[in-house]
Amino acid sequence: MPIINFSHQKGGVGKSLLSYHLAYLLKDNYDVQLLDLDNQKSLSSIHKLRNHKLQQHSIPIKTVHSKHELIDLINSIDDNQYLIIDSGGFDSLYTRLAILGADINISPTADKTIELLALVTAYDSTLHQLSRKLRKNISCYVLLNRIHHSVKISLILILFCLILTSSNWSIHPFIKP
């Protein structure tokens, strides 16, 4: 099963909540592990709050204290497991290792200009650096998250696609009809 990494170089885009909810949806049918790589430990905090009320729905959350621990954890995941990673909202060695170790990279973003700019500048640059270093295409799916109902989604997608097609981006919009 895949290693799914939620990452974005900006905090507050929904990585922790989406990580937790995906793990919660998968936990009844699969062996799921959650990894909290964020310095704020938002995923761990959410878990503590929910565990207090819903103890029977507990999902253990792992943390790592060294790059070797992270690499070992990623390499230990077998075909019967999911590892869902909540990366921090910043560029770091741990975030880059999570991107490299993931089968699927997902970057949640809202319709906010600063979030889109962070994706198409800093985050895409990181993906390109990693791709060049490994001589392998490292890409990411963008998940539109927390879009206000009054926003015309088609306008956001058109703008986003225009930005992406203006160069050779490693980021791909993830659109589910």
C-alpha cells in the first residue's frame, strides 16, 4: 500500500486534518500508521482531543527524532500497510525525505493567493531540486481544500492551470468530479 505525504511549504492549509481524516477512513480496512513531522505537532494535538471523546477510534501517531528513524520507518512499510505523513509547513530535511519516500505527494491549498504562490514558487522549486538530484520525476497532486462556496471554482482552476502551464511545473491539479 502507498505512503501518502501531505506537504506544503505554508502552514494552515489543512495538512494535519486531511492526514488524520484519511487515516480514519482507511483504519477499519487497512493497517494505517500516521506520522507527525510538523514542529507544531498539530496532528498529535488533534489526536489527543479526539481520543478523549472517541477512544475506540484511536489511531496511533508516530514521531521520529532523526533522519535515520524516518528512513527506517519509510522502508519498513510493506504492501499491507499505509503510512500517512503530515509534513510541516516549511522546507526541511524531514519534509524532503518524506517527499522522496512517498508514493503519493498531496499538497492541499485554498483559493488564497499566498497559498498558490507558495506552491508555484517555493514548493515547486523543491520538487525540481529533488527531481534533478535523483534524476527521477518527483511530482505532487494539488488538492483544493477549504474553498468557500461562493468562489467560482472554475475561475480558480483556470488561473491555476494558466500559472502551471507557463512553465514546466511538477505540480498537478487533482480534480475529482
